[in-house]
Amino acid sequence: EKGLQFVRENKDKPFFLYYSVTLPHANNEYGRDTGDGMQVPDYGVYANKDWANPQKGHAAMIGLLDSDFGRLTKLLDDLGIADNTIIFFTSDNGPHREGGADPDFFDSNGPLRGIKRDLYDGGIRVPMIVRWPGKVKPGSVSDFVWAFWDFAPTAAEIAGTSMPGEIDGQSIVPTLLGKDQREHEYLYWEFHERAFKQGVRFGEWKGVRNDLDKPIEIYHVTEDLGEEKNLAEEKPDLVEKVKGWFESARTESEHWPVKKG
């Protein structure tokens, strides 16, 4: 409701709304006590499905999210500003198992390997849907690889301003407009929960290490979407390249010390 009210109050001037929802997400406290952390007020159309309750709850959450997002887009239409508003819709990670959720039940990560907290693509590869009337062709699809740190420079270019020079992100406005786009040399991730994991995507290739004492794995992800065939032994040059990025790409922080899981 606050998001809708924000739009109403700012409809006559440029505005930026960051509408961050948790659905679908587990209530971990309730889940630990009951085994069902996907509880919702009402299962709705899924109430009579022959499914476990956590799966009904998961589906109902997605239905609620879809309904609320529809309220937002309808408001833009009702206010007459839909054609002058850009929408970005995405998620922060892949499917999860908390709260009794079962990513296999809905085939939530499709052919991708891994889930939330993994640095295989099933954990970090998510869609980005963009609606930009008059600019982005409806139904068009791009396979350009970009990351959340590209959003700020993208928004800055759209808004007609600029970002500080020393940032990792780049504007992907050319991609949105169907033009040629400079690719990142690489994209780097690290994850500190349960183990120190690192991942890097560069061109058609991906490097993953699941802890400090684990070997670097190499995948040709454009041909091996599920990251099933580790080519590290066949590509020692890529192993060394990835090792270099794992050492140079990260920024040391007392809050995120490097330690074996």
C-alpha cells in the first residue's frame, strides 16, 4: 500500500520506487518449529491441490506477488503514466529449500545446477524483465550477461546523470535498446555463509570454488548449461586465470574475513 501511495504522490514528477518484496520466502522461525515455513493466510486456488502444504504456500505466495504487482501496473495505467515509466523486475537468488520448500517440485531452477547459497548458476542466475514503452521491444529476449551492480549506472544514464568513475558496473542501456554492448571482462561473486565460495563468469566460461581448500572447477556454460562437466583438467590455463581473479577481484574487509567453512 505504501508503494502505491508513493506513486500517487509523485505521479506528476520523476520518481524512483524501489519496491522490494520478500515473497516467495520462508518464515524460518515458524518453519523450524513446524516444518512448514511457507505458511500464508489462504492457499487460495491451491487449497485442494494434492500437494504438501509448503508447496501450496509457495505457489500462493507467487500468486499474491503477481496480484500485487498487477495492482501496481494498473495504477500506472489509471494515472496515465504507464508509457512514461520504466519497470525492472528481478530476483536476488535462485530457489531455496528453507521452510519445507522443494525446488524440485516445481522444477524451479530448470536445467540449472544449484539453489540459493550456491554459486552455480541455479543459485545466482535470475531473469531481469524490463518494460520500457517505446524503447524495449515487447517480447524481445537478450542473452547479455550482466549483474546487479550494473543497475545503478543503467539508471543513471536513463536519468541523464553519471556515476563515479571507479565502479565495477556499466550501463546496459545499449542492450535494452537493441544495440551493441561492451561485455564485462568478468563478473565476480563470493559467498561467506557455511563456506567461503567464489565464482567468476567470463565470456562463455565459468569458474567456481566451493571453499578455500577445494579445487577450482571450470565449466563451458554456453554449452554445458547445467555445469555438469568440469573441464579444469583440460583447461589449466583457465584455472590459472580464474585463480588470479579470485585473488585480485575481492576487497578485503574485517566484516567479511576469508576463512574456510
